[in-house]
Amino acid sequence: MKPAAHAVCFVVLFIPSFAFAQDFSGFRIPDHHVTSWTGTLTSDASHSASNGFLGTSRSGFLAGALSTSGFWLHDSDPRMTFVSVQMSADGGRSHGEEFFQSPSIQTTERKASERRTSELWQVRVDDRRYPWAAPLGFELVAGFTGSYRQDWASDRIESGLTDLAGTHETVGETSREEWRYAHAAFGSLAIGYGRVRDATSVYDAWVLEHRLRESGALARPLSPEARHKLSQLLAVRDDYGSILERPARSIWLEVERLLREDGALSTAGLTPYAVQRAGETSFGKGSTFEGLPRSPVARTIGTFAGPSVVTRHDRNVTRSDVEIFLQSTDNGIPNPPSRTRGSARVDDSFDEVLVGGQIEHHRPLDARLQADVQSSVLFPVRSGTDGLLLASSADLVAIVTDRWLASAGVNHQRSLRQEGDLTREDYWAVMYGVGLLWYLEDHLALRLSADARQASSGSSYGRDERVSLGLTYRFLGTLVAPGLVQPIATPLSISPGP
């Protein structure tokens, strides 16, 4: 993806949008916090078989994955602190059998199997502060990531040939074990202009106003001042539960007082139907615990852009063991077997400091759409080192119906690092995909996704596509957080297989 493509994404999202998005712009954030924790389980399997004139083949694949992610957000006008944790583990096994027989009475039989497991984790802390009234902020970020992968593979080939000299048979077996470990730590300091706000409560206030007007509880739309006060009240509603035994009663008293003071409350007032309708959950049946709307998607708005300094430490360890067995037989008489063993270990680590710039833009396009884009470009400062590190992402989440969430995203990475005439790293990757989330009930959702990845490293190139079906359970919180929680980048293996 060329730099011009990154610019296009930002230009599109900076174009003035719907009037609803403008309701977020003047919102001032009361001190509040948000917590979310989800878990996802996915699995997939395949089987194929063929039968032809010269032979047969069969193959199968079985895999599963378990992941969990959570975040904690503390937001206010002068400060935003965001902590995210992600972990995942997956495993799979495959097998294949082939048998071929040629007209020259030559036969080949092959059996191969492979098992793999991998684990990923990431911890990240962002702290952004605005010491002045002007939207000039300082951001400090620290993070740690780790990825581990283990592969076991075996391959057995038996071949036979019958000719005028007699019968010749060969048996070859190859077994391979490989371990890959990667750790990274990074930190960054940025100075940026602009303020990104968690304005989810503005969306909740908009939904509440819409439902109260629908049920006849409001005689007219709320004034901008009343809408602003209602948004602030909904932003701190979770704090009511920490100090009061029956928080819903106190919150609704404040809501009713606010509506009366604004003069928007109708003569019918807050009827039982109006209160019941206001608190219906976005997904599934029932009501929220305090009887007020809650957005299923985090609604962030704003831009933050400026120079940054990043320091990082990477370490990659690869260890592999290979054993090869070979034996031939002539006319029933075995020849001496040959067995070869080999092992290798590569331990590579480096530290570097990079400087560059970053920009992020978040915007609720309307009541159902949320768009988030981020990009950064960094350059090494060490003497004798040249290159760049470019990373960009764009996400779009749509609330389709009461039970459906749809999402689409693209992520681009480019890494080039040269030391003199030596190219230590030349890597690019593009990941893109779409997903659907259908809530079976308020906490359990069925997730269907399709994604693809392309990657290149030096002279090697790889591509894969995946469709997965899984279950996601939300233990805590009620928000999907596009643009805030970035998925762990899963490197695409582009090395040739066994």
C-alpha cells in the first residue's frame, strides 16, 4: 500500500459527516471509566479425498483457537488512560495419504502428518494528558508482546520399482521439530494536537431521547443544553452502582428532573411503557440493569496527530531438529540403513530508537456507523542504519439490527531496516477482513468472519484466506471497542513447508 493510499483514508474520514456526528464534537467528558472482557472460541475442520486412474489421495485438517481480551478505560477532559490485555492460543493437526502407480510398474506411497500450536499475548498501556485548555496533549505508551509457535511434522515415503533387474524398494522417513519464540517491548512518547473523546454516552443519550419521544414521554426534542447534561449523566452511571444499593432509582430521578427542567416532558410523563422501552437491551431479551440504553459499540470521536519517539527491543529465537532415515532393498535383500540427525538454533535480538509521526482519527458517521483510522511512520536514528516502519489500520463497525453487528477492517505493515549494505529486515503485510456478530443473548454471540493476509519477506511471499465460526462470551462490560483494542498481529508464515 503506497503512502497516497493512506492519505485517501484520512481525507475521506475528515469530510464533514451527518448531523448526528456533530453532537459529539462539543461534548466535555466527565471523569468516568469503562471496563470490558470477552472470550472467543473458534474451530474449523476439513477433509478431502480423490480417486483417479493412477492413484488415490486423502487429507484432513482440524484446528481450534481460544482467545480472550479486555480493556480498562479511564477518561476525562484532562486525561485518558487505556489498558488493554489480549491472549490467544490455537492448535491444529493435519494428515495426508497418497498412493500412485505408474504404467511402468512403479509405485509410490506417502503418509504425512503435522501438528502445531501457537500462543500470543499482548499488554499495552496508553496515558494521554492535556495540561492546558488548548487541545495540546502528551502521550506515553508502553507495551509488551510475546508469540510462541511449535511445529511437529513427519513424512514417510515408500517407493517400489519392478524392471528387468528385479525389484527395488526404498523407504524414507523425515521427522522435524521446530520452536519459534519472539518477544518485544516498546515504549513511545508523543506530542500531539487534538483530543480523542469517549463519547459513547452521547450515543446512549440520543437513543434514550429517541425512545422517550417514540413512547410519548417527550413532547418535543431536548434542547442542546439538556442533551449535554443527559450525556454527562449517562457517562457516570456506573459510578452510581459503586455507592448506592439501588442505582437505577437515583439515576431515573435525575433523568426525570432534567427532563422537567428542560420543559420537554409531556403531560403523560414517564409511563411504565416509556421506562420499559427506554431500558430494552440492544441484543436479546430483557432490560439493562438500570433501565437505560447502553451502546454495543464504543463511540469515540476526535483526532490526535503529532511527532513521536519510539524505542523498542525485539528478540527472536528459532530452534529446529531434523532426523532423516533412509533404507533401500534390492530383490528382497535390505541394504544398510542411513540415519542423519541435525539441529540448529538462531538467537537474534536488537534494540533501536525511531522518530517519526502518528495520526489517529475517530468518528461516529451516524447513529449506526463508527469509523476509526490510525497511521504512523517511523525512521531509525542509529548511525549507519536506514529504513522505515510504517503501520496503518482502518476499521468500520455498523449496528445492523438489534442483534447484528457488522465490521470491516484493513491493516497494513511495512518494515525495512538496512545496516550499510546489509538488509536485516524487508517485510510487508496486508490483512483485511469482514465479520458478523449475532447475539444469541446479551452476553453470548455467534461470530462469523472471513479474512485474508498477504505478506512478503525478502524473496519469499505468502498468502492465506480463512473463514471461521466461533462463539464469543462477554464476561464484563457491554462495548465492542473498534480503534481502541487492536488485534494482535499474527505473522503469516512465508517459509516453504516441509
